[in-house]
Amino acid sequence: KFWLLLYFFSSWIKSNTVFCSTKYPEYLEIQTTDPDYKVFSGSYLRRTSDTQKNPLYKKPRIQNYIYIAKNAWTISSKRNPELEDGHSLFLDGECEIPVSPSCTSRWKSSSDQKVINVNVNSNEGPSYPDYYEVKTNRKELTNQKLMFGFYKHTRASQNFPTFTKTDNTFVMYLANNSQWIFDQNMYGGEGHIRSRPKGVPAPPDNG
């Protein structure tokens, strides 16, 4: 009877225990001034669930990733760690989430083990408005005045929103070339106007 009671109690514990998992933020922001790795600076969107054991983050429309490989957080242009070309960074120490300052481990170059100054912060990403007003004071763009006006948040395209001009003549969206562009459709054109920064999750308000 004692054995049966013990078995019942242990079974009840297993069935009523909730195992806590690490909850990963929606975005990670990387900052580094190192000229060899500055290409990795920017925002990265989580592409997996917020509690998945091996999270994957990707820069919008750019082949730069943050993920766990061989038990170490890795920043790389390759999604598969077996295809590494040496131009990547890894975290020399264990951290559940690699954000500063809670994670004190150092980032190192995978090619020569050099310590690289990298700051990683978490955030919940941009909050998109229902409307954007698009305008300019640059005289050289006055011939593009048909594109200026109000754009309404209409739908999502590959994790990011699309905004359509209220007269339905133009759209603003994050194109596959990683730039926010204005065009008359979303069929892969280069766009009439393109943002200078690449791989940003929201339309820049100054270029």
C-alpha cells in the first residue's frame, strides 16, 4: 500500500508540475563599432516561439542571424553553423538571453578568438500606427509629389506591415532588398523611393 501511495503521489506531481522556460524577447538589438563586425549591428526579429529551446533571430530581409550553436550564442551571416566561414561571433560563456548588462560573458571572433565589443539589448519591437503621413521638404523630390500623402496600415507581408496610400495609387513596404520602398505594387520592383538604412523593422522617419 505504501508503494502504491508513493507511486500515485509521484505521478500526481509529474502531471501537475509546470516547468518554467526562458521567455525570449521579440527583438534583439545589436550594437558594435568594430569595423569588421559592424555589419551585424541592427534589429533582429525572433523567428521562433518565445519559449522554444533553440531560438532563432534574423535581421529583417538580411541574412544575419542570432542563434544558439554548440551551446553558445552565435551571431553570423550563416544560419547553419556547419557552413561558418569564420566571419562570425560567439558568446564565451553561458547566458539564457545574451542581453547587456545581465549577461557578462564576452563576444569573441570565431576566427581568432579576439574579444569584440558588442552590446545586445532586448525590446518588443516597433509599434506601427494606423496611418503614416509621408512628406518632404527636399526640392529635388517635388516631382515625386504623387507619392506623398497618407498611407494606411492595410496588411502584413512576410512578418512586416504594408501601408497603402489612401487613394490606392502607391504602397510602402519592406522589400526583399531590405529597404522600405514606395512603389505602385508589390511585384518586386526597385521602387520609386527607397530608404537609406537597410534591414530596419519600421519605416525610418528621416531618410
